[in-house]
Amino acid sequence: MWGWGWWGVSPPNREKAATPTPQHLNPLDLLHRLDSLLPPESLLVADGGDFVGTAAYIVRPRRPLSWLDPGAFGTLGVGGGFALGAKLCRPDAEVWVLYGDGSLGYSLMEFDTFVRHKTPVIALVGNDACWSQIAREQVALLGSNVACGLEYLDYHLVAEALGGKGFVVGRPDRERLEAVFRAAQDACRQGHPVLLNALIGRTDFRDGSISV
């Protein structure tokens, strides 16, 4: 799962990141920009399929024991609990949860927990309105994406309704992504749990990957 994340970014990955997607943000570009802003004390929690699989090639853990995920045969929905435990164990760390929009549905309500227990973390949601890791194989095999389609929902507003801070970014915000990331980091340092809803498009980056 680590891929190029440990050793540097391959030139083809950079080329794919620079290619606009037909709709919304290029997820590779989004993740490169996040990687450039993560502080040395950051902790990364991974909860998702396609978006997280892409992140594993791009976003670099800053030190050993600073990347948490459920493993290849793990289960979705661990992000909220993992992030809560990570922040309580290392309160000085900047804790990021990398969510797919499918996996976010399993623990979005944990923002209530973060707020009530004053546990500020940052969630970045790769929102492509689809269970993409499943749809990739399902459409090829069965010719249908039934049960895989989602919507570009306002997840950031749910976080705000629960007492956190919410941000949303799409293609018009590409030139100010770093500013939005820094605003999310500032809000977290002020004690607020933050959800950053990133509307992303489709790429062929993970074509051929196997879902288990």
C-alpha cells in the first residue's frame, strides 16, 4: 500500500496530477498539495478505498508509526475511532483522516464525539460521488454501477451542524487549495474538528487495481 509514497513521486504520477479531470479536482493534484503542507508531527489515518489507495502513493508518512489504516483485509469505518485514539495518545500531533465519501458514511457522526470531547482532528474527504473501487470492477464485469453511485453531498455542513468547522473545495478553488488547507489547519489549532469536503473527478490512476 505504500508504493511511491516512501521513496518519492514517480514522473508519471506528476504528469497525471497535472492533467485536468473532466469534472472537479484532480485527486492526485489535491493529494500532492496536501503532502507539501503536512507538518513533521502529523499523523495520518486512512479510511477508504479508491481515494485512500491513491493517497498511499502520494502522501508520505512523516515518521514511523504515523500512518494508521485497517490493512488490506480490514474494514471501512475505522477512521473516526482511529483518529480519536491517535489524537488522545498524541495530543500535540496534527491528525488527518483521509476518507473516501463511501467510508465517511460509517463514521461522519463521530464529529459529535470530536466536538463533545474537544478532540480537534482534520478530515479530508475525497468526494467523487461513487464507491469507485467497487464500481471499477463491477462495471467491467456486469455492465452496471448499481448500488455504487452516490451524490456530491454537503458533508462539510454536517460537520458544522455537529459543532465543527467545514470547508468545501472544487475545481474553481484549485488555485487557493493551499490557503484552504492552511485555514483548516488554523481552525484545528484553535481547537475545532474540521471536515474538508473535496469534490474530485475521475482518473485512470488506479485502473487494474484489485478490490478485496
